[in-house]
Amino acid sequence: MVFKRRNPRSWLAWARQLIYPAGGFWRATKYLLHRMRRLPDKPHRIARGVLAGVFVNFPPIFGVQAVTAALFAWIIRGNILAAVLCTFISNPLTTPFIAVMSLEIGYRILGLDEPLGFGQVVAAFSHAGQELWRNARAIFTDAPTEWGSLGHFWRTVYLPYLVGSLAPGILVSVAAYHLTVPLVAAWQKLRATRLRDRVEEIRRARAAKAEPPPRITPQGGDDGGPAG
């Protein structure tokens, strides 16, 4: 197949790529910006896609961010590819900061006690995942289902995280929208100017090749007048 990898990637390499992209996050960021600049769409539609993609990085919807961003962009008539590309903002380097900030805001809004530490949040995610897996297996066995860890996770982590993520998500995504419109418009104008100049250069070069040179007469003059 044309687009099939010559050397198939192993599961370990695939998992490592999700955590740390090949070439580092800076190279991935430059690729993201490059793709954003070349999107063939109107600036306000691209900006709406950016708004959708940036916003979904904040709520705790891990695993379905790309699908949610595409759906959100479709609803607000934004560029779907721009929305999916912007989900890259949420990565192993930025997610802990987003989580801690959202939890602190959520605890303040809900009037709860001091938010959990980072280690406690990781432990709550782990216990909730293990309990969810045990309950899924209990459907096919006689083992009882337990919801204690999931209930604790919902009250102390997920709900505060969800509530606290909305305000910063809205602020950052709206700011990204207003920054994207003029930047994309300026880039598209510059690109159109460069393309127009390139076309004119090619036309002049072709015209110069097509113009026949003047013929020289035996007397040393040309066809434009009598020889000396």
C-alpha cells in the first residue's frame, strides 16, 4: 500500500509516541503551526475550529478529545481539522498543570475543602479505573459490584475538575479565537501575494523565451532599417 509504513511500529513505540512524540514537543508544535497556516478555509472558520479544539483540552474527557473537538467544531461551523489539530495542546506536559488549576478552581466554586494533591489525584484515577474494570468483569461472573472508589472519585476529583475547567477553558479558547483570525488572515494574504508574484515571474520568463531575437542583415543592420 502507498501509505503503509515500511517498518511497522510496535505497540511499545506507538504508546511512546502518544506520551512523547518523535522529535520532541517543539517539533510537533512547529508541525501543528505549519498545518494550521496551510488550511484552505476562511480565517473565521479556522478560528472557530481553534476555539473548539482549545476548549476541549480543559474538561476531563480523556480519550475522546479529538471526537469531541470535531463535533463541537461541526456544531459552531468551524474547521474540523483545525479543531482536531488543537487537541495536541493537551499532552503529558500540560495536562498536570491544567488538572491542578481546574481542581483548585472547582474546589473553590463548590465550596469544598482543600483540593487533593497531585499524588492523591493520580491514586484516585487508578483506584477508580481498577474498580470500573472489576465491575465490568463482574457482569460475566458472580462477583459483586462495588462503587465506593468511583463515588469518591466523582465527588473529590471528577466533578471539581469538570466545574473548574470550564472558566479557564472558555477564557483561553476565546482568546485563541481572537488571535487566530488576524494571524490567519495576514498569513493567507502574504501567501496569496507570494503566489501572485511567482505566477507573474513565470509569465515574464515564458514571454521572454517566446519573443524571437532580431534578424541581422548581411550589411550589419537589422530588419528595422537600411544598412549603414
